[in-house]
Amino acid sequence: MERLRQGHINSRIHRERDLNALSRLVLLLVCGLALTAGFLLAAQQHFAAIQYGYQNQDLRREHEKLVQEQRRLLLMKEEATSPVRLEPAARGIGLRPVQPGQVAVGKADKRNEGSPTVKSAAASRR
């Protein structure tokens, strides 16, 4: 084996650039980025679908509560407008039941044909 002296200066080595290897690395990088972007997009859609499901479930619960509230309010309205409750309230403010002489059946308008007419207070005083 031949030894080189200590102060020997090595010459620079120039390599040829392999463009095929560089193009393969770029192609690999692009494919990897495309694959990563696909996974990220799929994950985003997955989490969006889960979030949509939770919101849908919350809206269904809210709809049920509103339907129950609507039923409750309708029942309260029907109870408040029932004749059993209206008659004492009307008497409390001074209203009286209709007397047979207050209702007159006469010529009706073409619009209100067949419906009885109620005499006004001024007409009944005469």
C-alpha cells in the first residue's frame, strides 16, 4: 500500500449531475404532497360530517322542544277561550247575554246571505 505524504493536496472531484434522479425525487415529492393533501381533505370532510351530525341532533332536540311548547300554548289558548272561562269574565266587565229580542232576522246583504243580524245599541234604544 502506498502512503501519501502529509502535505499532499487532493484535487477536487467534480461529479456529473444525474437529472433522472433529480426528476424522480421531484416526482416523489409531488406525489407525496398530493397524497398528504388527499388525506387532509378526507379528514376535514370527516370532521365536518361529524360536526354536521351533532348540529342536526341539536336541531332535532330544539324542534321537539318547540313542538311541545307549541302544543302547550295551543292548549292554554283553548282553555283561555273556552266558554266556561269567557262567560264569567264577560259578566265581570259588565256584558250581558244576548236577549231574544236583540237578534233580528231580516234581509241580508248578498255577502252575508242567511246570517242573522244583530241590532245595534242605538237601534234598540228607539
